Amino acid sequence: DQRTSKSSILTHNIMLRFHQNTLVVCLMAAVLLAPSAEAKAKATSAQAGQKSIIDILNPAPQGPGTVDLGTAGDFAILAKSGVSTVPPSDITGDVGVSPIGRGALTGFSLIANSAGTYTTSAQVTGRLYAASDIAPTPVKMTAAVGDMEIAYTDAAGRVNPDHVEYMTGALGGATLSPGLYKFTTSVGFSSDCTLSGSSEDTWIFQIAGDMSIADNKQ
């Protein structure tokens, strides 16, 4: 059971942008309303500091360079060999499997749409796609898996990790800043783990072993 929410991050960004715009308007008004030499000098000084203020309110993305997911980014879960759930799960976003067929989506109690191009499940807020669905789904899935493999090769090839064997892989309860994390063994989440950053930041986890998440944890 794994849940993901971006509402707090999006709200935070909107608030920052609102305040940023307010600061810019105030600085511009100071220039227009005070044309004296002294005021111009003050305005110039304020404008010089404007960039640093904006940078604080809207900082550059943190972490390693982004990984281009291509059409694989359309899916919350995408796999080649199958996806299984032990109900109840709560998945937000589309789920897909390819080149394997619909039979590899187990535990979902699938309901096919009338055209047979996808299925739905009470456990998924989204659609489930498989290579055995009716066209054009097979082409869609082949493209998504191809993009996933390209993205995997990119992420797996990143060097100079920011963290190696962080917390020996026991990440339950951890708060993780953006960065490249490398593990030569397995990684487990016995309790909730927090990714602390913005929607523009990047986290990459290179895990040689398994990744396990305890029930009802995020």
C-alpha cells in the first residue's frame, strides 16, 4: 500500500510565486515614484538585490540532472514482468505492463472497458494497460517500456553519488534531500520516508539488491 501526494508541494510553490511577484511590483513602483538622484541610487541598489531575493524564493532545482522518462512518465507503475497487489492498495496514476499481457496484473479485480483497450480497478485512480489489450494499446506500451529502458540506463550510469550506503539502507523514518543515493545491498522502508524538496528537484536511487516497503507506509 503506497500513496503519493504532491498537494503540499504545489501549494508551497504557489505561495512563493505570489510573494515573489509582489516583491517585483514593489521594487518597480519605487523606481517610478522617486525620480530623484538619491532615489535612483536606492532603486539601483534595490534592483541589484532583486535577483538574490527571487533566487531565495524560487531556487534552482536541486539534485542530479533530471532523467528524461519520455512516455514512461505517463505511468505511476510500469513493468515488463508484471505487477501484483494484495488488496487493498491505493495507487494514483496509470499502471502498465509490457511485453507481458493482462494476466500479469494480479490482485486488481480488473474491469475491462467496452473497447478492450484498458482496464480499471477500485484500487487504482487511473487506468491499467497491458500489451495484450486491443490496439492501439500494444504500440503505446512498447513505446513506454522502450523509454523506461533508456531512462534506466541513464540513471544507472550516473556517477559520483552524494550518499553511499546511506543509513545502511534502512530508510524508514528518514528525510532525504535531493541527490544520488547508491546502495550495494537492499533497501527497506519500515516506516514512512520523506523526500524533502520541490517538484523540480531530483532523487536517484541506485540499488543493487531489493527494495521493500512495509504495509501502509509511504
